[in-house]
Amino acid sequence: MIVTGWKKGHFLLRRFVALSLRVRRKHAAQFFAKEWDSILIEMDGATVPVAITKTFWSSCPELRSSAIGAWMKKRGLVPWIKGKPPPMRLTPLEANRFRLGAD
């Protein structure tokens, strides 16, 4: 599935910017189970647990982790032009395990 970057904060103000992944609602319903409290995301051979918040299902379909932000920075995906977050591929592997890759 294609996911996009999401941020809280402003790149231009050089303040702390929280980075994460935004999942489309149709993909959330298709690839995620409501009973999961967290998922595992493989990035560069490391597996990182990422919590699924209660608001993931209603108003905030983001997967938030500092490891995701570090991964995005390492690949030069940040900063991005306002309104044009970078696309990435989140591949379901099994159960609640996924692999993140640049698209």
C-alpha cells in the first residue's frame, strides 16, 4: 500500500517536527485489525514496534514513531513542499508485520 509522510510542526520555523506515516482509511480497513494495539515495521533490517492509537480508526490515521522520522530523514524525504508529502510503500508481510520502503 502507498502511505505518505505526515508531520506535526513546520520545517521552515526549524522547530521540532514530528514525522510519521499517514495511512489511507481504505487501507487501514483492509490491512489493519482493530484489535491490534501495535504493529511491527521493518526498516533497514531492524524491526520497530509502532503503537496504533484509538484515533487511528476515526480522525488520525497516522503511524507515529521517532524511528520512522529518522528513516525518512536518512533517505532525504524531508523536508517536503507543503501539500506534497513523500509517498512510501508499506508492505504487509504477515499478521501485524509490515516493511517500509521508499516508493
